[in-house]
Amino acid sequence: MSLKPGSYCLDTNSGSLNVYTFKEGLLSKLAHDLLIDITEFKVNLDVPEAGFDSGSLKLEIQTNTLKVICALKDGERTDALKEKDIADIEKDMGGKVLHPDKYPTANFCSKAIHEKEGGYKINGDLSLHGVTKSIDFDIDTSGGNLKGMITLLQKDYGIKPFKAMMGTLKIKNEINIGFDLTLG
């Protein structure tokens, strides 16, 4: 589905932007995969009359606004986390992983957009944790919303994946960022 021409400003009122983390290590059975909500972000989408191929997409995330939604087991939501667990995880995300005092925002700016069946392929630069890298991802517009999943390697951005208990419990280097945004 082609996007209608216009300038769109999207934020948390437009839908969701979530981070999915996955556990690994000898004691991973004691840990949880996590679903984390990015509670403060802005997406600026420019779709010219000539089409989104000649448009742009920009994203800014406030890195101190990540909030744990829940634990996941086999991709399903669970209520396995207590309030203290959530508070500890959120504290560690800031103090040991993202360092929002030093890196308050993560930013993406598109360089190329190509229409494909059911949506678009986006290429651009992601700046995260003081490192800028080129990434590619797809946006599915077939249902009228902007949906997709971006896979990142934390180490590519100078982020040390969280670990505890002398490394026997850790978060995988690979994380996913999922989005589902409404233009309306």
C-alpha cells in the first residue's frame, strides 16, 4: 500500500515502539526474555507527491524512557516479574547498558527508500550510544499501519550486553526493535 502524500509527526500516541531482549548463558533458565516499551519517541515522515521513494523518515528516541512491559516465555507475555525485578532491570538498562546521561538520544535518518510489495525497504544511519552505523529494514504498510522489526547487535554500537552472576546469566547481543504505528 502506497503512503498518502503529506508530512506526518508520530509519537507514542501513534502506536508502539518496543525492544525485545533474549536471555542466554548457563543459568538462562532463571532469567526472562523481555518486552520493553520505548515511552518517548518522535518519528517524522515526509511523503512527497512523487511518492515515499523520494521522501524521508527520521526517528528520535529518548534513551532514558525505556520501561519494562513484561517477561516473555516462548514469545508469550507472562507475569513472571515482580515490581522490584522491573525496577532493578530498568535501573540496569540505564546505568549499565544505555548510559542515557552520556547518550540521551538514539537517532535514525533515512538515506534511501524503495517501494516493494506490501511496503518499503529503508536504508539509513542509526546513531546509538555514540556510534553511527548504516542499517536496512522493511516497513510493512499492507494493513494501513507502519509495521516492522529491526534487528541490531548491541556490540556494533559499543554496548556491552548485560550480564550477571559472573556471565552465567546474560542478555544476547542480538535485540529486536518492533514498531506498529498509525498514520491517522
